[in-house]
Amino acid sequence: MSRLLLVLGLLLVLAGLAWPWLSRLPLGRLPGDIHIVRDGVDFYFPLGTCLVLSVLLSLLLWWLRR
């Protein structure tokens, strides 16, 4: 468990350092993402992005457990 937490922490640090490059990826602006702008309200739900990330993480975890 501690090894998993260390690896996840290191991945978060690396993602934070690589944020200028990661922010250029089209994630968050995919078809299926819901963005509603009304009077004084801005609602955003990245449904398409969540689905893509879920599939990618599921495949990665499946590959690591094999």
C-alpha cells in the first residue's frame, strides 16, 4: 500500500511539473463535454473526457495486472 501511495504521489508531482504541456492536450474540450452558460452561471461537466480517461485508466490497470 505504501509503494502505491508513493507512486501515485510521484505521478501527481510529475503531472504538476508537466502541466504547461499537458494543458495543450484537447482533454476537456471533447465532443460530449457539457458546457452551459446562463445569466451569472457557468456549468461545465466533462462527460466525454471522463469517459475517455476511464477507458484509458482501465486499460492501463488491466495491462499492469497481467
